[in-house]
Amino acid sequence: MAWLWPLALSVLFSDVIVNASDKLCFGYEENCSDSQLFYPQGTCDNLAVGWAQSLESQNEMFYEFGDFGYVKKRIKEITNICQPVEDKDNGFLECTDHMRFCRGNNIYMDFRGLAKQTHPLRYTMDVLGPGDVGARCQVDDAKLRRISDHISPLQSWGPELRHFQRLENYTCDLTIETPIILMKIDAAVSYYHHFCDFLNLYISLHVNQTIGETKDAQVIIWETYPYSSMFSSAFLPFTDKPVWTLRKIMNKRICFKNVMFPLLPRMIYGLYYNTPLVPHCHASGLFKGFSDFIRNGLGLPSFEPADKIRVTLLSRRTQFRRILNEEEILRDLKENPSLSVKKVSFDREVPFLEQLKIIGNTDILIGMHGSGLTHLLFLPDWAVVFELYNCEDEGCYFDLARLRGIKYVTWKDKEKLFPQDEGKHPSTGKPHAKFTNYSFDVSEVYSIVDEAADWVMRHPSYGRKYSHLQKKDEL
Ligand SMILES: *[C@@H]1O[C@H](CO)[C@@H](O)[C@H](O)[C@H]1NC(C)=O
Ligand SMILES: *[C@@H]1O[C@H](CO)[C@@H](O)[C@H](O)[C@H]1NC(C)=O
Ligand SMILES: *[C@@H]1O[C@H](CO)[C@@H](O)[C@H](O)[C@H]1NC(C)=O
Ligand SMILES: *[C@@H]1O[C@H](CO)[C@@H](O)[C@H](O)[C@H]1NC(C)=O
């Protein structure tokens, strides 16, 4: 099952021409050699002093914390929590360290308590209590106690599964045969945070070694709020069933034939939120794989260069971090004959799929610090993201761009940056760079974009694609 053939994988990969006889793999499978890898491993350019002793160990570190090595590590951790021992036993549960990922069979859960709640639930840890969860199998109680050590809503399944116990005779009001994916999600309103959910779902399907195999699974979000998000179409590559929440099953005792508890968005040293990333390393195959999976799963075409360098400026319609001299900047950039410049404002009016189409046809993405920059995940490999000003949050999009393997630039010269005022944090009242608007020196913007354009044109994948296109035209 771990081996995958190109034909079955057409939805997973774009831009890959493979010999049909080659077995391709991601790197975590048994006997997967470098020459069979779909995605090359990320690389480190310079030694990060204080992080690693050698470039080699630094590469390994990046592989393990930000690339398919992360999947490999989780697979190694999988350990039995509950196993069948008697003839009639049919239950099963296994998990990785700290119960960050689990899967099981014939698992019983009692949700009747939820119906008594007067308020909708989200980020709560008491959906399941003692007696509410278990299976007909032998629980390793010591191990269960040991690995349910991260009791925090979005870090682990510990809060739910710590109550797991052997059940002898139980009644199911409903038995669900369909494979289930239970998900505890972060903020579905935020592009940055919600994609951390989708990335972890993608990684989990790799850990489960069933990525791209089926879209049959039913997702159930571990909340009783209705699920709604402008990014909800990102579920389509994963499942062809509409997403449920606990509301759907809350007055019942459910038996899950086949259930997966995926990795979570706020795990300690998880991906990608708030995790320190080893410096000077970039281009994680895992992130490239995720980007392809989402784009291909949504039916987006593979990246093609155009005859000009396409610049897209993200215009914010928010209270803070507006670009005050946006029009002046755009006018100036449009004077550069090698650029094709466009301003977009991605609000609820622009469906997410439309946004991704524009982003897939962008070579340089310009925007202020903000969730919209998460679009960098879906830019072409040769693209540059220009975070106009990072508002002193230096790592966030820089690290995401490194993981995705695209070039990142940002504003350096504070003398040429003009905040409207010093900004005021809405809750603390203290000065804060994120809570004001900015003007930018126009010629500085121009020269940074010009350099970025150079970078795009020199990028090997841009050149290769382009010459390939020209050849095709000649034929
Ligand atoms: C991996 O290779 C070893 C030695 O060639 C072989 O015994 C084993 O069956 C292989 N495993 C898989 C999953 O192909
Ligand atoms: C379970 O049911 C069987 C058969 O009905 C019965 O013999 C047994 O005592 C029950 N066990 C428990 C723990 O209730
Ligand atoms: C996870 O893997 C198991 C096999 O080990 C499979 O039965 C199950 O359907 C998979 N779950 C998903 C959501 O792919
Ligand atoms: C930033 O600009 C917007 C739109 O012009 C305005 O509503 C807001 O008050 C400005 N913020 C600050 C801190 O001046």
C-alpha cells in the first residue's frame, strides 16, 4: 500500500513526467531510494551555528522537522494502545507520541452529553468523559497514561482519548462504516490558521499511508458550531462528502468502524504555526506536495509563465496595515515594461478558487503582513513573495516561504517607510507596528520588485518551462 504508481497519482502531482515502470515514493516508505522520490528533499545553504554541527546534520534536521522526514518520524512512533486479545474482541487503537495522531477500529463514543449543553462547543476538552469512549480490546493503561500527557485542546487527542477503556457490552445508536476523520480545527476564519488544519490533514494521510487513495472519508469537525469558512473548498481534494460537525451526532452513541484522529494545528514543534525553523534551509518536499495536492485536487492547471512578469498586489480592506500610497506604487510599477501589474482585493466576494487561479498566475506577490500572504503556498515554484513590511513579525511568512521553497523579500530600510502613527494594540493599548497603516518610498518598491523580477527570470524552473513553451510554439 505504501507504494504508489503514477497513474493513480495524477491528482497528486503536476509537472512530473515519470516513466510508468518506476515506482515513486515520498521517502518515508520502506525501500524508497532517492532516485524514486517524487519530491526532492529540502536543502540548507549555510551552516546555522547553534543549530547544527555540520551541514549534513542540519539537512537532516530540516528533513525531520519540516519535510517528509516528519512523516517518517511519526510513522515510527505509532504504538498500540488497545489490542484484541479475546476471540470476541474487535476493537483497536494505535497512536503516535503524545496522542497527536491516532487511528482505530470499532470505537465507541457517547455523545449524548453534548445534547445537554446550552452553548455550542469549540476548543473544549470535556466532550468525552469516563465511560464515554472505548472499544472491545485490551487497553495498555500505563502506556495510555504516559502518552496522554499533552492535555490541551489543539495539541493532542489526549483530552478525549485519556478516558479510553475496555468496553464489554455496549449499544450503538448508530454504527458508521465509512472511514471517519475527526478534526479539531483552529480558526476557520483565518487563511493562515485554517491552512494549518489542512496541512496537518495532508500530513496525517501520509502518516496513515493512504494519501490520495480515496475521497470516501467523512470529515467530522469536533465542534457544535456550524462549520463555515471562505476556505471550505480546500476540503474538496480530501473528501467528496460535505463536512459534518458533532451537531450531526450529538444525541447518539456512535460506533466508528474506522476512525482517524489527525495531527493538530497547535502541536508543540508541529507544523507550521509557531514552530522555530532551522535557519538557511528551504524547499520542503512536503510543502510542495501539499501545494500540488490542493491545486490539483481543485482542478487547477499546472503553472505556466507568461510573456511578462506578473505582479499581483494584495490590497487590504481592513482597519490596519493598509498601503496608504497604493495607487502611486501601482502607477510607478506599471511604468516598467517587463511587468504586468494587477491589484486584487481578496474579500468574501472573491471565491477561494478564483483567488487560487490568480495566485497560480502570479510571479511576484506583494502584500502587507497578514493572513492573505498564506497564498504564497500556492504560487509557482519560481515566484517571489514580497512582504512589503513584516510589522516586526519577522519569522511568520519568511518561514512559510522557506518551507514552500519560494523566494522571500521584505522591506529593509526603515527610513523609507512611513507609518501613519505608532499604532495601538487594541487590547493592551501599547504601541504596536501591526495596528497602523503605512506609506512606502515608491522608488524603493520599484527597485525591490525589479530585483525580484530578475530572480524569477533566472529561476531554473521558469527558464525551463519558458523554453519548452517556445519550442512547442515553433512546432
Ligand atoms: C525492502 O527490501 C528488502 C530487502 O531487499 C525486502 O526484504 C523487503 O521485502 C522490502 N520491503 C518492501 C516493503 O518492499
Ligand atoms: C456481557 O454480555 C454477556 C452476554 O449477554 C454476559 O454474559 C456478560 O456477563 C456481559 N458482561 C458484562 C461485563 O456486562
Ligand atoms: C487509514 O488507514 C487505514 C488502514 O491502516 C484505513 O483503513 C483507513 O481508511 C485510513 N483512513 C483514511 C482517512 O484514509
Ligand atoms: C487605516 O486606514 C483605514 C482606511 O483608511 C482607516 O479606517 C483606519 O482608521 C486607519 N488606521 C489608522 C491606525 O490610522
